[in-house]
Amino acid sequence: MKFADIYGEFGISKEVRELVEKAEASLKGKFAEIEAAEEYNQLKVLHAMQKNKVTEACLLETTGYGYNDLGRETLENVYADLFGTEDALVRSQIVCGTHALAVAISGNTRPGDMVYSPCGLPYDTLQTVLGLNGAKGSLKEYGVGFSYTELLPDGSFDYERIRKEIPENAALIEIQRSRGYSLRPSFSVESIGELIGFLKKLKPNAKIMVDNCYGEFVETKEPSEVGADMMVGSLIKNPGGGIAPVGGYIVGTEECVENAAARLTAPGIGKEIGPSLGNNRPMFMGLYHGPQVTAAALKGAVLLAKVYEMLGFDTFPKFGEKRSDIVQTVVLKTPERLTEFCRGVQSASPVDACYAPEPNAMPGYDCEVIMAAGCFTSGSSIELSADGPLREPYAAYYQGGLNYAQGKLAVMETVQFLKNGSLI
Ligand SMILES: *Cc1c(COP(=O)(O)O)cnc(C)c1O
């Protein structure tokens, strides 16, 4: 079989393959930028591992209380070094990003405090944690309030309104780096640094936390290196490298991490316990692969943007724009296109490629949602995945892909599915 013929095995026509390869040929400069950041971040990870003396003994496991878990303690030192913080909490007992954020916020606020977002409403699941829709156990039930300031129409920070609207008793300020399920841009680390500088003058005693989900290794600096007191993320996204089976991290000042640890386990026990079970090895290995996998996901995202721009669709960000997260949005404008797009992504997966996703009702949404994912780890969105709510403007949110070849095939599949359905 000739090289090009392998695409025929996936049902890709010559026309679609040539379209995608034409787009690809124009992206050499962009890919070189991504590879430069990858190289730097790979060396940064390797250096943190060597400096903290990761040894074979660190790959072993503990059970029960997990006292003196060499691997867990070393991994936390590696994270702290890598992200330039005093301390770190990196645990498989943290189930996902929302859990990590909930632990970080509840550990670092007390009754009567306010949580404040200078960048609009936070990620959907965080709104529930904060108590915006009446969930049991929310921060609101514990007397912690929440307020926010909208972004300017161009998606930048509204410094004047922030100055006016920041609550007197703001104890924790939350900045979300990634776009989440909105069409606003993700914030560059540089712009987050400027915002932090401004906020520190306004409220020197408030703790500044960055939700770093989807952002790790996209740039060569992280928000923790530009003044954030605390930074939080999920290990089934970028820093787990598609290998960590579960987990989350909270890095930051000693005080912030200690407060979070008291919440994750129990007051007085904090970081001392937490068995790694069999997870030290995949958590080290995942972190090690994180920069490479993030770069692969980014190349897929850029290719997707370029192809859909050639086809006349709106994309966020545009293929050539500077990125600060791995999410690529394509505005497809009809429910039929959104559905076929997601089916195309699903058909490029290593697992469950034989299934076709259907739109369905989801808790927390006011409309049906369609989700494509054929992952080795359930819910992992550093693996190739796409989803979108079935409402205007019928935007697909696309992210992940553990290698570029799969990302490229997925782009072809989405176009092929749209063509087969006579939707483009
Ligand atoms: C993924 C994500 C989260 C957390 O989501 P989980 O599904 O709980 O891991 C929070 N904030 C942002 C911006 C995210 O992308």
C-alpha cells in the first residue's frame, strides 16, 4: 500500500486528503513555533526531575495511609520546581479539575469571605461549586460569597470596572486562563501577569488563584511564574500526558497548599497521608510526556483551524493567533453540521470508533449536548475529543489528540463526514 492510500482505508477521499495536506503545507512556520516551546518545556520537565532526584524507588507504590511515600513526595517537589512555587499537592485522590479547584477554593476561604472573578463567570462546574445554582455543599452554604466583573467586548480585562467592583472582603481572586465553553479568547500568561500586578496593588492580601486547565506547556511560562499565589489543574488534561489515569494538582505558596491539603484529607493531617497506590509511575511518566503531547494537540488544533478557515467557517482562535490553551472552536452554525463533525472526530479514535455519538440531555445544560471521545482514560480531554451544546451558534469545541497523525486524520474525518452528509 502506498503512503497516501492508508487514508482510503479510513474512508477519506483524495479530494479531502489533498485539501487537508494543502493546509498542512502552509503551517510549517506555526509548527516550528510549537516545537520550540515543546523543546523548552521538555527540558524544563527533565531538569526538574533530575534536580529532585527521581529514582526507580519513586516509581513504587504505597497503600493505606501512605505515610512517607517517596514517589508522591518527590513528584510534588518536581511540580513545585517546574512551576516555580514553594509547594505542591499532586494527588490521585483529586478526581478531576473541578475537584482540585473546589479543594483549593474551600481550603483558602472562610465564612464571610468573597471569591471574585475579574474575567466573567467561571467554568460551568465551578459556578455550581460556588453556589450559583443551589447545589448541596456549595461554598455559598458555608457563607462564602461570589461576584464577578464582565470582560470588555473584545475579551480583554476591564481594569476600570475591576477597580470599582472588586469586593472589599475579596479573599480569593479566580482567574481562568482557558476559554472553557465560551467564545472569549484564552488569556496569555503575559496578560495574566499584568492583571495579577494590578490586583496585587488593589488587594495586597487577597490570594490569587489561576485555573490553569488546558494551559500547561502551551507557552514557555506558567501563571505561577508571573505572580499567582496558587495554580490548579487536572492530570487528565495536559500535565498527565494522556498517561496519568486520574489526578489533579494545586501548586503555590506554602500557606495556600497547606490550606488546600487540610481540606483534601483532614485538618491536622494535610499532606502527610495519601497513598499513591499504583499511580506514581504513570504520574511521573505522564508529566514527562506532557510537553510532547500538548504540542501534538496544538498542531492538530492549528490544522483544524486552518482547514475550516479555508472552508469559510469562523474559528476561535484563528489558525495563526497566539495560543494559551489547547481548545479550538469552530462555529458550524447548524445542529446537523455539529453532529456530523463530532461523528468525524469519534471515527478517528483508537477506542469506540465503531460508535456514532448522539446529542443528549446533560445535567447543568439548558439544551442537548453532543460529545465525541474514544479515550483510554474515561473523560480524558488531552485525548482527542470534541463536544458542543446544541444551541446557537452550534460551535464545536475540539481539543487533545495524543499524537499529530491522529489529529490530522480527525481533521480529515470531520470534513469527510460533512461532505458525505452534503453539509458543505
Ligand atoms: C476542564 C476544566 C475544568 C475542570 O473540569 P473537570 O472536568 O472537572 O476536570 C475547569 N476549568 C476549565 C477551564 C477547564 O477546562
